[in-house]
Amino acid sequence: MSQRICSFERNLKNCPCTWEPCSRKGICCECLRYHWSHRELPACFFPPEIERTYDRSLNRFIEYWGKKVK
């Protein structure tokens, strides 16, 4: 089984997070761990118009995506 290595440069290039002082940009595993510990999800789980509000809560995620699934 091959081991996959995280590509910081590729992740950083594709990261939609607009929080500029973030030290976790491009380090997806740390970003996910951080947000999940606060009962949130990272920016990449949200469309740009919601990401810019910095409301990364699970409730906001469910509210937005719940409407899209119906």
C-alpha cells in the first residue's frame, strides 16, 4: 500500500479560507482538527458567500447544505 503525502503547496493554492492570520492554511489535517475541536468545519466546506462570514458552525453547514439536498 502506498503512503500519500500531503502537498502543502497544492493545498495552499486551493485553500478558500479568507482568514489571513491563519497558521493552518495548506495544512488540511491541522485545519480540520482545529475546527472540529470547536464544533466547526473548515472554509472548504462552505461556498464563498458563507465562508466570508466566518460562521463555520455545524448549524450553518447543515442549514446551507440541507436546503441544497432537498
